[in-house]
Amino acid sequence: MKKLILLALIFSSLANFSAFAQQDKSKRASPPALVSQTLNSGATVSIDYSRPSLKGRSLIELTPSGKVWRTGANEATVFETSKDVKIEGKDLAAGKYSIYSIPGEKEWTIIFNKTWKNWGTVYVESDDILRIQVKPSKAKEFTEMMSFDIAKDGNVHLLWGDTQISFKIQ
């Protein structure tokens, strides 16, 4: 009998998780966003992510320094490029990748990981394809909901709160 109850609880939990995962993404607290740009180099680059809000919290509370962060909310943030590119001078082959970050006061590590179709909190370091280090800067204006911007010249900006994280794609 105990086994049947345990089995029923497991199936119920799986059904609830499946229902959450399949819900209308636009109704989530961190809504989905997609930015895409064809760069001057001819590569089309897109970032598909969910936009968390600060809601009175500090960026440090939501992105702890020195710890891997999923760079968004919900499912993993997906970076896709139609052609081989260089990011901050380092090669990245055409394809899809998840983006993770390791925030820091003076430097952030941006991670491109080969496992892109998963929940954002699932991170396996051995699947990292590329890591770059960039310096955070003060944003021109405050951004409540995290956002990405991709310019035709290949400059990518992550904006959240009063912080801007930028890297260059060629």
C-alpha cells in the first residue's frame, strides 16, 4: 500500500511539473523575450530568454557574486548563431547554446554551454564550450526587467538594474 501511495505522489508531482512547463509563457512572472539581429558580418544571432524583474530587490540578491547564474529566468537562455563567429576574439561555431554567467563586482564570466534545451537551473560545467570575461559598467538608465540588446555591429548588451554587461560578436 505504501508503494502505491508513493507511486501516486510521484506521478502527481510529475503531472504538476509538466503542466507548469507547458503553461502559456506570456503569463509567467518573468515573461519571454526574443532578440535577433543580422550582423554586419552576415551572421544572424538571436537570444531567447525570460525577463526577471528586480521588484525592489538588488541585483546582488538575484545574481550572487562568484556563483553560476542562469542569465535570465525559467528555461535556459538560448543563444543561437547561423554562422561561425568570434565572441571577444574567441571562436564559437554556428549553433545553439545556453548562456550562463558568473557575476562579479569587477568582472563577469559569460559562459556558452552546449546543452541548451533544459531548465535554466540545470548547469553542467563539463558542457561549457566557451567562457569570456567582461567588465560590468553602469547603465545609462535603470532597467527593471532584465533585457538583451544586439546591435548590427555585433555589440551585445545585457541590461538590468543600473548594470550593463557587454560583449562583442564578430
